[in-house]
Amino acid sequence: MIDDLVIETVIGCVIEVHRNLGPGLLESTYEHCLMYELAQKGIYAENQVQLPIQYKNVNIEAGYRLDVLLPGELIIELKSVEKLAPIHTAQMLTYLKLAKIKTGLLINFNEKRVIEGLKRISL
């Protein structure tokens, strides 16, 4: 299980990115800046990690990618949309199950205050 201090640090990095960039940019821009902030805090993360599906004992590359992954600990799914929708939560739950990770952060950078677009999801 991921340490709450790590989650707090990640959220601090998210806030820092949003404070500097504001809403309205592409998801990929926020992703690159978040990766920079995480590295500055000494948090190892990978971005655009392929997530295969296991179907009848066969790994199938179906094109799923995790935006940001703290290996074995946390999935961070980034959005830049008008409003988070139930499909975004469903996507995160599926990613958590497939990756066998318990906790994820769903973050919508397209908010006046990014904290209003942040959702912690756990299995």
C-alpha cells in the first residue's frame, strides 16, 4: 500500500504544475511537467507505460498506456477535459485491476483550482 506522504508529495507536484501553467493546455504538457516535478522531489516515476491485457493466459497489447506510474504503488491518470465523467473513473478502476495496483489518482488539469479536479481511487 502506498504511503500517504508519497500521495501528498505527488499532489503537491500536481498543484505546482497547475500553479505555473494554469488550465487549458494539452494533457501531454502537464504530463511532462509533472514528470519533472516528481523527479525534483526524488520520486521515481515512469510515463506512458504499456499495459497489456491478459486474455486466456495470453498477453495482448491493446494499446493501453498509463500516463504516469510509480511502479507497484500508484497510477496517475491525467486529463484536460471540461469535467471528469464516470467513464474516467471506470477507466482508472480497470487500469488498477489490470496493473494489480491498489491506488490511483485521477487528475483533471482543466479546472480553475486543480484540487477540484482530483480524485483518489482505490480498489
